[in-house]
Amino acid sequence: MKKIAILTSGGDAPGMNAAIRAVVRTAIYHHLDVVGVIRGYNGLIQGDMKPMDLASVSDIIHRGGTILYSARSKEFKTEEGQKKAVQQLKNAGVDGLVVIGGDGSFRGAQKLSQLGIKTIGIPGTIDNDISCTDYTIGFDTVVNTVLDAISKIRDTSSSHERTNIIEVMGRNCGDIALYAGLAGGAEAIIVPEKGFDIEAVCKKILQGKARGKRHSIVLLAEGEGNAYDVGKHIQQKTGIETRATILGYIQRGGSPSAFDRILASKMGSMAVELLLDDKTSRVICIRNNHYVDIDIDEALSMKKQFNDNFYELSQILSI
Ligand code: ATP
């Protein structure tokens, strides 16, 4: 192993830069050459790569987004696109590739492994929807961003005695809503994994009002509905004034939390060590506080486990 490449793909996530830094610095520490691929798989197909030295990753550990840019590439989903990418890597003399991204990006990495490129995946997405790992890079930061928003919305909801529906990202995964809702003391958490039971949510809000609560916060995962529609339903059923807040892209930015920086640093460094050990087709995960690597096929076949325990806890604590 003499030269490796790194790319970021899919939705960006705070902490991706910390992972890039860790890959580049660990590689240089082990006397490897490193190139950064610009704009994910699109850049790979076009051979858009730049050499990375120690200084190229200076002053980025605290920055959100990704200095390598990210993209979604339709062409890479085709066999022809994948073959072009392999040829570009061969032309550049690259022996190993580190892919930072979500499930879709791992499917791309799986294809490259099958075509003979040594490839390691690092889970980077705010959604926390990758089954093989307890946490993905970016998730902790987004939970803190949402928590900050909840605290602000709580002030105004309380003044006006309203119910506020806060819609958060996560695609079909309810983890952002669940963790932020639990940490923020939400009255109800609506997630795709549990479905939306309007009667139960309204009962909870009315029970709270009856015992003197001045306001309610409802966390809604984007995969289970729209905040405006849910708010209208709740207002009709309870007679309580509701407001809807869709947090949107504010959730994707910001300086990564300490947890995400450490996760990214360790995973980035491990990715290089695996390539040095001649490993390929592996995904790095954190499970029960241990960093492990597992086969990419196995990682992609796993089903995401929802944290029912946290969900039940949030219900008990919001009576
Ligand atoms: P996030 O969940 O944060 O959006 P992601 O990695 O899941 O991240 P996707 O848009 O699903 O985001 O995938 C990123 C890119 O990976 C796609 O644009 C495509 O180029 C590639 N990709 C996705 N699925 C496949 C596949 N089945 N085969 C080959 N490449 C794929």
C-alpha cells in the first residue's frame, strides 16, 4: 500500500472534516501518499483528485460540512460509471479508498470492492440510520443543534401556552427525534418506527394541560409526517393553539461536537490502519463503546434496531 484516496459522499455531516483530517494525517504518519477526491463518486468518475498534505487538513477539525465537497452521482450507480471510477483510481496509482458517507455510499464502496479496489467505509450521516453502528458521525452534533432549538421554542411556547410541533430530519429513521426529544423533555415523539397515534398524542397533551402544564413540545421525525398537518390535527382535536417549526438544513451544519470529533478521528485513523493491513470491503462501527470493523455485505444486510427502551423512557418521563 503506497497511495490511498478519500472521498465524502451523500448528505454532508458535521465531523466529516475531522474524519478527513484523521485519514490524511494517519496516512502521512505511515508514509503513505494521500489524494482527496472532489465531489464524491462524481469526482471519482472524472478523476478529480488533489494531493493532500499535512497542511491541507489544518484548521478544519472544528468546521462543519466537508472540504472535499459531497455529491450524489447517478452515473456511479451504473456499471459503466463504476468501471470509469476504477480506471481513474488505477491511473492515479491509488491502492486503497476510504469512503465517508451513508448506506448509499457504502453500496458504492461495495461495488468498488467487487471490482478489485481495496475499500473501507466510515459511517458519516446525521441520520444515524446505519444499522451496524450505534452512532454515525454527525448524529451527536445534530441532536445538540435540535436541543438548542427546543430550548428556544420552549420559551415562546410557554409564554403563549401553545403546543409546538418541531419537525426534524432523519429520513425514515426516528433517532434524531427520539434522542433530541428525550433530552429536550418533549411531551410526545412521533417516529416512523412507532407510527403516529393522534389519539394518544392528544390525550398526553390534554393530560399535561389538566395537571397545569402551560405548553407542550412534540418532536416529529420527517419520515412520519409534516409538522403543519400534524399541528392542525392536534389543534382540531385538543382545541389548544399549535405552531409548527421545521428546522430544515440548519441541522446539517455547525461545528461538530466533541463526541463527533473523537468518533471521526478514531474511525479515520482505523480506516488507514485497515488498509495497511491489506483489508478491504470493511465498514468501521462503534458498538457498545468499542470500535470494530465488519464486512460491508454484512453491514448492508443488517436491520436497524430502534431504541424502544429510550422511547418508553421518554413516555414515562413526560407524564
Ligand atoms: P445520506 O443517507 O446521508 O444521504 P448516503 O450515502 O446514503 O448518505 P445516497 O444518496 O443514498 O446517500 O448515496 C450516495 C451516492 O452513493 C449516490 O449518489 C450514488 O452515487 C452512490 N450509490 C448509492 N447507491 C448505490 C448503489 N446501489 N450502487 C452504487 N452506487 C450507489
